[in-house]
Amino acid sequence: MNAVLPVATTTAPAGMHPAEWAARVELAACYRVFALLGWTEMIYNHITLRLPDSVTGGDKQFLINPFGLHYSEVTARNLVKINLQGEVLDRSPHPVNPAGFVVHATLHGGIEGAHCVMHTHTTAGVAVACLKGGLQQTNFYSAQLHDMVAYHDFEGITIHAEEGPRVLQSIGDKPAVILRNHGLLAWGQTLPQTFAILWTLQRACEIQMATFSMGGADAAIPVPEAIAARCTRDALQFNPNHGAGRDVFDALVRQVDRQGAGYRT
């Protein structure tokens, strides 16, 4: 089976660069994967993917979901192509949510390796984001994120561009981000790698929420720093040399395809 399953059976429409179409199909597949997993928030939240230089000529352009559609309605064709200023570049009739554009454009423009950015408001993610102590190093999944998690303090709904530099300062080079009182965010060099990071962060939050519900933070068994550091070194799911999440992502895309491949249109 082709390792790049989402683009294996698609052909770019006339006049569109094949690399842009491949990115569109993969991103549309990811929206359907999020819907499959229940990582949706009505019509809100975003997954964005920066287009390769072969498409843009070096300009930083990225794809974002059309505002007003549920993730289960996103397709390769109705994704919106915008630049860092939020200008629509593909004559899309769909609007773009400013609350999504500001943070995503900040990361795509300010972190060279941030080719994909994902943001969620899952119950477990928001719950942990509301804890003073944030994510605790007390479970199998949080131990795989040793020294990979950044925090950014809540400043309200993210529609103000002046927050951008503070977001970048908070994140630094850490790809797993907890937006305090708000939710989760991840960025990576590829879409599958970003998915693997966010999935691990989400699982860590789910387990912590379940653990704390049985006895609070004081009842949890902490993972020692040295062991957590080793777990992160031994966990290869983020490493490009070991697929960086491609196998996991493709497995979920196959599940989506069994429900229907309308997102490829």
C-alpha cells in the first residue's frame, strides 16, 4: 500500500499544482480523522497546512478550513488558501475565522519548521489547560513529552495580532503547546508528525483527567525526570527517521475511507 495513502488515488484538477492538490487531500483527510475521533468543536478550531515552496515560489501560504463548515464537510476543494495576512488567494467563496487565522499565521510565519498547526478544544485538553499545574508527568503519555510542552497564558479570544510575538516567545521550539484556560495546540514539519504530537498530548490529558478524578493530583505517582527523558528518547513516533506518525495517520485515513472518500473531491 502506498505510504502516502491520502494522495495515492487522486489527480490534481486542471491548472492546480499537483503538490497543492496532494496537500489539500491530506489536510481534508485529517479533518475527517478529527471528526472520527470526536476532536471537533461545532464549526470552530482549525488545522492548517503550509504549502511547499514548489507551489508558492517561496511565499508563505497555507490552507485552512472554510469557516461555517463542520469538519465532516471539509473537502480538498473547499479548503481555503490564504497568506500570512489572511488574504484569500484562491477565490474561495468561504470566509476565514479570524480567531483561527491569527494564531496559525503567527506560527507558520514565525517558526520555520511549523508546516502544520493543529488546535483543539477537547474536554480533556481544556480541563488540563485550566489546571494551575498544567500537565503532570504522571503517565505513560506525558512521559513521552518530556521537555516538549510549552505554555501560553490566556489573553482572551485570539483575534489580536499583537498577541503573536508573545505566543512565539511562549512556545520557543516546543512542539506541544497548552494554551492556558483554552486548549491544546501542536505544530510540526509534516501533518502526520503534528498529528502524532497532538494525539500523544491529548492522550496524556485524558489519562490525567481520569487519574485525578480518582484521588486528585496528590494521589498520582510521578514519573522521575530521568525516566521521562528516556521515554521521550525511546518514543520514535515523532522521529522523521521512523515515519514521524505516517503509519498511524494512514491507518486512521483508511478508517475514514471505509466511511466514504468524499473529502478527496
